[in-house]
Amino acid sequence: MKFAERSVKGESALGSHFRTFESLSLGSLGIGTYLGDPDAYTDQLVEEAVFASLKSGVINVVDTAINYRSQRGERSVGRALQRLAQEGVVKREEVFLASKNGYVTNDGELPMDIWTYIHREFVKPGILKPDEIGAEMHSTSVPFLKAQFERSLRNLGVGALDLMYLHNAGEAWLREIGIRRFLERLEAVFSYYEEERRRGRLKYYGLATWNSFRVPNSHPEHLNLDDAVDVARNVGGGDHGFRFIQLPLNLGMTEAFTRNQRMMDDQLSVLEAAERLGVGIFTSAPLDHGRLLSADYQKEGYTRSGFLLQFPRSTHPSVIAPLVGHKQPEHVTENLKIGSVPPLSASEFSRTYGSFLEGGRGSAGGRS
């Protein structure tokens, strides 16, 4: 709340730029840290981008994952947070910090292949059994997730996380084990996350997805949000911590609008279902990893990136913020300008983007 108040007072961002969710006041643009090579040059770019984004007063949401650039993504974020705190610019408690676990990753700073690393760090100590690793290098083993949680805290240099996502679990496991067994695994994972909440090391948890919340009901990777919330209620009661999901949304991937979610007798879009269930949405790939910048998406009065970012930012009340993975200083500067632009009303959104949404363009595939 102090971050938003200071930003508005200092005219770094408009009041309408910030969204209230639960007791949080979150900027309607966040920074993601997915893409890039696992090298020192990219480390520095990410660190500086996170530092500049938070210092600007526009962004107070940082999204990362333990597998991003083989743990170097989290470490770059951690160094930026440490610098901000040391310089007295932004305090840790003013930043909404999210990470993800589930993928089995190596350490990009150690000169060993991934299987040697996995055997040394997880298999030999008894943390992870080989048959608990899925075909996509993913595991829902609770001892493994515990070890990864600890590692994420160390990488980031923090004592607690605001949000931990289980990362692309539906995409990794639903085809292999089916929905019933998947929900059983989800129950074990959510029970562990609730344990971390009781310890004071985690505020919220969620599901970061690529396909599961946007593919048709008949798709083998489809997941019904209401079912996941039911699991959370079973393990955490009415005050459960499952409050956020993540999925792609951009002008080329608009499946979040399709009614592929079931609630009682209603068929809803994931946007509508999330609003009804009290779940906030962070959207990924607003620029489709830069590919949309070269596509024919433009409107008078907008920069190309501004037009693309305004779309998910103004889509629906359930969307808190798109997460943009900017690294180059000139891209950071350009994208931060959106803090001084109000989100669109429903009628403005329809007039601005309606023609681009006709025909329901979009595809499901790939990973983030």
C-alpha cells in the first residue's frame, strides 16, 4: 500500500494503475524474468531491469521461477532486491514477489550436466526418486518441492515469498495420470503450501499454466478452476491460500475468453470463473516473447508495446497485471510509460480491441 501511495503522490503512476486484491495494492504491470541465456551478461540485464522497474514506482510485482535460466533468474532478482533495500529505495515488504516450483532444473552456475546435478542434489540424498520425475522434467513430489522452496528462498535472499506457483503441473501430468490422480497430487502439494503459510514463509499459492486453463474441456490437459479451488478448500478451509493463477493472454492468444470452465450448471470463461471464485489472474507472454512486436497490431495514439500491454491490462476485472519480460534498458523505459495511462473501460476496450478479437484467434501449445 505504501508503494502505491508514494508512487501516486510522486506522480510516478496514476492511482488507476494500481489494483486492489485482498489487502494488496498491486501495479497493473509486473515484470517477468523468463527468457535469456544462463550467462553473466543476461544476469546483469535482468538485475538492472528489475532494479529500474521497481525504482520507477510503476512496478511492484516481480515474477520468477527456479528453472528460469537454471536458477540464475531468481538470483538476478535477489541481487536487485538487495540493492534496492540497501539504497533505501524500495523495501522488501513493498514488493509482491512470486516464484514457481515443479520443474527439475540444474544450476546454471555449476559446470555439470543436468542428470549429474539431479543425482547429486536430489536422488542420492533421497529427496527425489527417478520414477517421480515426469517426461517433461517435472515433479510434484512434496519432499522435492520442499527442497526447491528452500533453494528459492536462498537464491532470492529472502525469508518468505508472497506467492508460490506450482509450475505447469497440468501440462506435465494430466495426460499421464488423469484428472483424479492429478487432483490427489494437487491436494498433497496444496497441503504442503498451507504448511508454509502457517510457518509464515508463504502468503499465497497458485497454479502457473500454459495450456490448462485455456484449452477446450475435451483437451487432455484441461483443468477446471473450480476443481482446483475445491482442493484448496479441503486442505485450507475458507481461508485457504490458493488465490492466484497465471496463463498466457495476448492479442494472438485469446482463449481466456472462451467458455471452457464449469461451475455448477454454468459454462464460464476462466476470466469469469476466477472473478466468481475470488482468484486473481496474472497474465504471461503479453508480447508473445516479442513476436507480436513485428505483427500487424497497432492503433493510433499507442506505441506498439503500449497497445499490446494495454490489452491484457484492461481485459477483465479478474486480471491484475500482465507480466512483461523486458530486459533492454530502452524497452524498460518504454514499457513503464503505461503507469501514466489509465486502463480502458469496458466500452473503450471493445472499441479499441473488438476488431482484433473477431474470429477468436489464438492457439494453445508451447511452454513458458
